[in-house]
Amino acid sequence: MTRSPATPLPPPKARRRLRETAALTQTQLADRVGVTPATVRAWESGRTTPRGRKREAYAKLLKTLAEEETVRAPEPEPEPQTEAKLEPEAKPQLQPEPEAKPQPQPEPQHQSQPQPVAAPEPVALTPAQAFDALYAFSAPALVRQTFLLTGRREQARESVERAFQAAWEHWPEVARDRDPVGWVRATAYEYALSPWQRLRPRHRHPEPPPADPGDRTLLNTLLRLPPRHRRTLVLYDGVGLDLPETAAETEASTPATANRLLRAREAVAGRLPALADPQVLHRRLAELASNERLRAAEPPTVRRGGERRARLRTRAAIAFTVALIGTTALTVRTAPTHYEPPVSPGQAVRGVPQRVAPGALSDEELELRQKLRDQVQDGPERLSPRLE
């Protein structure tokens, strides 16, 4: 039996743009599709993909919004001043640049008859090879970016490894994603900024600060920012994402993301006036991340670690299920089948005369008994009136 192809969907950015153009909130769109607002945020950020009937309903609604947008055909509005202010002219990237592909050299052609050049066949990679390639390409940059969020080297490395382990567990979904690096980055950032990280014993021991005084001051300034503002600043001025992409990854609206970015820049410029220029701030963030010696584990080690953790979770779930079944069976076996009222403890009663055994009757008792026997049992005689 062949499976029918899934209904095509526009990219996550286009989904968000269509909803905002139609002046719909995520809650309103979720009510029309029949899902929760959190699910809509995950669809628009590209972290998850709808399936089944939800996918068909979502695709149909997006198609209707696109048709309505085409009918309205609004004139292009001038770019808002806030976004124009936030968008720098050129942004260097903290992410690694892909290696330049060698240009194919033209083959010499025969003078009399040209020979067609056969196109090279694409090499199919196994899931493990594709995962290793993605890890080798993006893991070092992600560790440096996560260090800017946490200020801890070991925590940054562990967050990226956990994110890639989660990606390996959901590899079919991640491999089909339009931005696999963004999927892993969002997972690593959420793990690194989780509040329960403060409860770990390792968090109580501070790590050595950067050697350079300027880097140390910049890192302390970043760590004083609220987590949401810090994440927005790193994504926009550090990684180089644009404003809609930053808003989608942080699961916030575009105006809210712009407000967070402005506040974060104001806080950094308040302590370090030399970093008021976004270009200078981006360069300093790249220098701060590059000056630290941050290393990532090898891809096979990360994959084996993820598989080992998955096996441990599976075994723990099986053990818990077996223990629950055993406890239930024991309870059913030993439970009473009927109600037995409890027996109250004995209590002494005082003031009651003791029982006396019957003995011989006295003369008076014998005379009284005989008198009762001799009397007529029909009752007393009736009195009749007489004349005097």
C-alpha cells in the first residue's frame, strides 16, 4: 500500500507573514485549525510540522489567507523606522562558512564531434553520515554562541551535545526541516537557559572568567541582561538572524522582539558606550566567543551518548511499568472481598446487681402463691344495684 503525499505547506516565515497580514493572532488561528496556540508557535518557528488532518486544515487555511492577500493587493508600505534602525547594513556571521566548492574544469572537446559531459550522480548519505556532517559543520559555532548566553564553558558544551542528541532521536524530522541548524540551536538555547540549571551543584562553583578585561566586562554585562533579552541580542547581533527569524525562534511577535532588542542594546551601551554601534557590538561578540577555547565532542561520541540515554529511559519506563503491574496484581490478590466491621474492645459496666440463683420459697411466698391460685381467674364479681 502506498502512502499519499503530504499536503504542501509554505515555509515557516511565509506562514507567520500570512497570519500577521490577515490580522490574526496565534490564538485565533489555533481556534480555526483546532489546535493550541503553542502548536501554532511551533509550526511558525519550524520546530514541528503538522501531520494528518491538522496539516490539511492548516494548509487549506493558509491557502485561503494567501488568496485574500492577493485580492487585497495592498500597496507596499514604507519599512517601519524601528526595523530599519535595527537592521545593520552588513552583518558578519558567527556561524561557520561552508567550504568553497571547486569549480569544475571544462573538459577538452574533440574537434570533430563534441562529447556530452555526464553530470556527477549525487552521493546518498546514510543517516549517521548526514548527522556527522551537520554536527561537524555547526557544533563549534553553536558552542561559542551558547557560551555567550551562559558564560559557562562546560554548560555550553553540554547544552549543544544534548540538543544534537535530541536531534538524533528525531532525525527524520530534523533531516526534512528547512533549517536543521536552527532546530538544534533553539533546543540548545532552551536547555542552556532552563531555570533548573541553577539547582545543579556545578552552578555553585564559578568558572574562571576570561583573561582579557574587556571580554570579562562584556560577558558580565551580557549575563546581567534578562534571559529573553540576552537570547534576542545573541541571535540578532551575534548569529546574524533578521528580525522575523529572531521573533520566530524566540516564539514572540516581531514588535516584542524589536522592543527586547532595543532594551538589550540600551543596557549594553549604558555600561559600555563604545558598543552603541551595532557593527562594533557584533564584532566584539564574535571576538569574545572566538577568544575562548571551546571544544565539542566527536560526532560518534554524541550519537552513542544519545542512544545510551534513550536505552536507559526505555529500560526505566519498562521497569516502572512492570513494578506498577506487580503492585496492582498484589493489591487485587490481597484485597478483602467483603466488609468486616471491626470488633469493639470490651468495657466493664458497673452498677448492675448480680444475678441470684433461684432457691426454696419462704412461708409467706408459699401462702401468697396459694392465695393467687384459689382466686377466680375470671376477674372480680360484678356489683348489682339494689333498692334500699
